Amino acid sequence: GKSTLAPLLAQALQARWLDTDTLLTEHLGMPLSVFFRLKGEAAFRALEAQLIQTPELLGPKMARLIQAPETLPRKSLTVIACGGGLPIIPGIMPLLKLKGWVVWLRAPWAELVARVGRKDTTRPLWNHPHLEQLLETREPIYRLADFSIDTAQYSLPETASRLTGAYLDYLRGRPRADIAPLPFEVPEPQAD
């Protein structure tokens, strides 16, 4: 998923990459599942929101890692992999879109279960009794992303390649008509 794809995409774009779950785990000094269990979902979502809205409040390291795009050197593109709950926090998806290019990595429910397994204890909401319905309620927010790709259709390197091509076309001012607005698929690469 996102944590495996992010470094591949970053390598293809010659960018750095960050994973918000990893950053928060390091900041807290404990697994997110433990924090989630001890403090609850509301405290976890507040921390996630703070990471995006005001990272300097989490310390100078976070402030350096999560910088506003206009303050980064020109070649400091960053791929950020965020957990599925972060974009659904009120006000966060528009902020993410202001800071960069948001991609929704989609996969059918059966594919997600096959990848993760049904008894993963490291993901706080994975064992939610109505997880499939929870994901369905998030979909309207996810649809606000700039691009979408069904990751079940492609290998991770193919997904990274398709996203890289779509992003570079976007930067060149040649967004492909068949990928905007959502819902859409990142298209097959086209010869120039």
C-alpha cells in the first residue's frame, strides 16, 4: 500500500518521502495502536491534524519535515503517505490539496483484506466491526483527491510509473482530459 508505494514514487520523482504514521510513531515513542488504545481515536485524529496544520507545535524536527511548499527549496519535492483517517478530519483534505497533489489509492474491499489480513493488530481501526461500511462513508472525502488509481490492477512499480507520468504531465500543463475530475483512472502512458 501507501508505505511501500511512497518510496517508489519518490525515487521516480527524485523526491524525498515521509509517512505520517511513521512520523507520529517516532514522535510519540510508541506504536500508534498503543496510543490509539490509551488515548482514543479523537486524541489520535487531533495529533494527525496538528501534524499537517501546525507541525511546529510537535517540535522543530516536525516543523522541518512538514514544511509549506513555498518554503521548500525548488528541488525539495516530498511524497507524503498518510493514513486513511487523516484526510477525513474536517478541514484537512482542502489543506492537503493546498500543500500538494493528493492521490487516492483505491482497491476493492476483498483486495484490501487479502493484502492486510483480517486480524492486523497494528492498524487501530482494521478490526472495526463495520470497517467496510466505515470505508464507504469516507469515500466522498477521498473523491476530493486530485487523482485516483485502482492499485489492484497494477504492480507497485507499475502504479508508481503511472502516477509519475500523470504528475509530470500535470506539471507540464498537459493534464489528461480522461483523468479529471474524479472519478478517473491514471491513464496508460502516452508516447510524446
